[in-house]
Amino acid sequence: MTGPSSRRPSRRQLLGYAGAAAAGAAVTGGTVALGKETPHAAEPVVARDLSPYGDHQPAVAAATPKHAELVALNLLGSTDRAALGRLMRLWTADIVALTAGRPAPGDTAPELAVPNAALTVTVGLGPRVFTLPGLTTAKPRGLDALPVMRHDRLLPAWSGGDLLILVGADDAVSVVHAVRRLVADAAPFAKAVWRQTGFWNGTGPDGKPVTGRNLFGQVDGTGNPAAGSPEFGATVWATGPEWFTGGTTLVVRRITMNLDTWDELTRSEQERAVGRKLSTGAPLNGTAEHDELDLEARDADGRLLIAENAHARLSHHSVNDGRRIFRKGLNYVHDTGATRESGLIFLSYQADVAGQFLPMLARLDAADALNEWTTTIGSAVFAVPPGFREGGWLAQRLLS
């Protein structure tokens, strides 16, 4: 039996508030690089890890991860601007270590930090952050809780939040471990209020990247601007306020899908509701996934090939005054006893929520054929700060 003096100090005792600042400083001093060494292998391992550094948080433009978890947290009453800065420094140190496959500072399960898992972490700030003293003039334009739509049935269990962490990886264990560390380090500053887990398959049978499918069987995300293109930059990256340049806004919508009634439809009825072929994702006027939608094309009977209420038509930029978003999705299932809820965690990135996303959302809520089989039960919006360089930290321009 050991006495108090021989007990191992807790992680919080090891770090504390002062430790949080020191952990952030460790990003520059190389301390976070200490950890298990990469073993020598007979054959080289192909690295799949993204650098955590850059002008933007890297996961935004990256492919949708195979496994992901989103956690929303609310700030504790004692957390002010300075304390939030301490948390961002600590999370930055965690992210730098974990995305490289090294244990986070003070990690209680260091063996679970492994390289080549394609681990990414995205951090967002909810609207209430910008009510803190010293931050009220820094709020990005239009960053407010979304209005409740006519078809919404929002539940508090999946809505709102002051902070967001979105962790993705090829390996579910890596996701669980990273979330555990980030939430533990946030404990002196914020408390988790909801968690959502999802999955996505963006790889075809030949091993090449594909768009991926939701649980309706749709190819989902075809109309996205190509990452790295000028169109992508104009759609996604904010240009102000000054601290937010290079950031973006993220809308999270939890959408249930009634798979039982969807399965009662014929295949042609399903395709008409979507406006695309289920086999390839091609528009009903075309043959390949990325063929342009011809919204005036008609069949032999003079009927529009892409119906007036088809999802593909109503979400297309040409009927939304050129507005675009960059959308991602995560399939989910949520079991309660013998009952299973299935759906999509819809993620929309755009420079301006009010100017780009809201008008499109209103149009879809008013007339989208898919409203008959889908219901939004969760909604949240976050400002995703720009990225950080080596030696810097998340939201540094906002919180320093």
C-alpha cells in the first residue's frame, strides 16, 4: 500500500492552468515532440498524416474521414477571454502531438497515440463566445443560431454549443482517444453538452477516392467546389473580421432519415426526388456524376427530367443566385434498445452563414421533395478560426 507521497499525480495536477500555458509553449520548444519513437520497419510506411499547421485548419479542405466524432461544449461561468486563450494553447499542443501520432502532454494512455491514422482535429467557436467581455466586437457577420425551419424538430440534446471539436481519422480508436484527451483538458474551462459520431466511405472498390454515399444510397456531395480552386476559396474562406481571415463558418445539422418509407418507393421515384441517378450520381439529364445539370431538359412527354422540387435542382447554385457551400456528410446510426435511428450529420462550410447558407436552407425547407423522408433534429453553428503556424496557437489573433 502506497502513501500519498508516492501516488502518481493526476493529469490535471500535472498541467493545471500554468501547465496549459506551458503546453502551448511546448509547441515551439519541441517538448511535445518527446514520446514514443517511430519503430524501424522492414518496409517504409506511407505517411497519411496531415500537418496541423497552415493558413487554414487543415481538415476543412481534406477528404471526409472514415470515422469522426463531434463534441460540443459549453463554457463554465468562470471562463473569460484569458481562460479561453489558455484552453486554446492547451488544445493546440494536444493537436500538434496527436496528429503526428505522439502522446498529448500528460497523456494517460500514450500507447493509443499512433502515427499514420490520418487524424485531424477541427475547433470551432459558437456565438456565445462573442458575448464575453473583450470579444463582443469580434463576432463574424451572421454567426447566430439558425432560425427554426418549418420542417425542423430540433432537440436540445443535439443543438447549440459554445465550442466544437470535430475529430476524424482512419481508425476509430484514434478518434476516441483524441476526443478523450481534448475533453479532459477542457474540463477546467468547459463541459461537454452533446456528442455525435459518424462514418463515411470515400473510397471506391479500386481504392481510389469517390464522393461517397449517404444511407438513402445517394452519391452525396457531387456539386462541391474543388478544394484548392479559386471557387473553393471564394466559397469557404472568410476575409473578415481581421482575426478571422482564413477561417470559415460551420453549420452542423443532424438529419434523421426514414429509411423504411424511403424503401417503399420505386427506384425511379427515389431518383426523381433526388434529381440524380442512384447508380452513378449523374443528373437525370446526364450519364456521368459530374455532368452539368440541365434544368430545362425534358422527357418525351414534355415533363422536366429534374423535377421542380428535386433536391438537386433546389440546392443548385444556379437557382440560388450563384450561392455555393462546401458540404460534407457523416452517416450515423443511433440505437436505443431495439429502436434504431439512422441519418446524416450534415456539415456545411461557407465564408458567410447568413449570406450563403440561410437562403439555400429556406428554399429547401419550402419545397424539397426529400422533406417527406428527412427531419432535422439538431442544429448548431460555429466560427472555425484560421489555422496556426509553428510556434502559434488556435485563435491567437482573437485571444492574445
